[in-house]
Amino acid sequence: MPRIPVHTVADAPENSRDELKALEVQFGKVLNIHGEMAHAPVVLAGYVALQQVIGDYGTFGAATREAIALVVGNVDRCSYCQSAHTLGAKRAGLTEEQTVAIREGRVDFDPKLAALLTLVRASSSNLGHVSDEVWQAALDAGWSDTELTEVSLHIALNLFTNHFNHLVETDLDLPPAPGL
């Protein structure tokens, strides 16, 4: 049971209503995570702002963004985010088997993506630290240093949502991700 209310657009704090309504339109309903974020307008506004910045300036395609989120969700053991991003990854063209492989760290279907996700897993697991070898392997796979730098924002956004879900104990309102 969540620690805070899951707001609707009608009962959300005034400063959360516009963002919550836009998310409701985007996802077809108010997801529990968004309804809970609305409880503290600064949390919802921060989430929306990070999403907007990534949408406006980010260079990764949808499948890569979802793969990054799956890795971070797996490292953080966030069942809500693993479930949400499994759905997103499938919409972005990944198969369910690929989403499981990504979460398990077995990305043999795409060597370039594997190098990036190895860096994401290392960074997420080690407070941002990655070895020179992991960094270089990602460069050698074809990622630019600009793209590797951008990864930090994607990781931060996903750490934010993972930690938020753990903090408030968000109930899953999506189909669960396949077990590992």
C-alpha cells in the first residue's frame, strides 16, 4: 500500500494539475507513479522537466532510452520501473526476450548497445564510477564521448523514479515485467 495518495487530476494540488493532465493524455490514464508524484508539485515538475530536456536535447532513440531504464531499474530492483520500461521497450521495437536479456546483462543481440549498457550498469552500480576499460569499450563500439556523457542524465532520471517508487511504495498498476 502506498504511503501517499495517488491523485487524480481533479484532486491533485493545483500546481500539479497541468502536468498530471498532460501525463494522463500521454499514457491514457493517470499512472500510480504520476498520481503520487503530484502529491508534491516539485517532484512532478522535476520529473516532467527532466523528461522534457531529454526529449528536446537527447540523442538516444526510444529503444536505447528504454534499455538504459531497464538496466537502472534492474540494478535498483525497482519492479515498477522494470514493468513500465518493459512495456515502453516493446513499444520501441524490442522483444520481450530482449527486455529480459537487457535486465540480466546479456545483450548479445546488439554489440554496440551491449557496450553502452555495460557502462550504464557499471555507473548505476558504482555511484557513477566506471573503469577506463568500460569507457573505452563503449567508445570502441561506436558511441561518442558526448553520448556517454548524456547517459548520466538518463541514469539520474531513472534513479530518481526508482528511488521515488521505493520511498512511497508505489503499487504496480501495469502488467508485471517477466521474472528473471
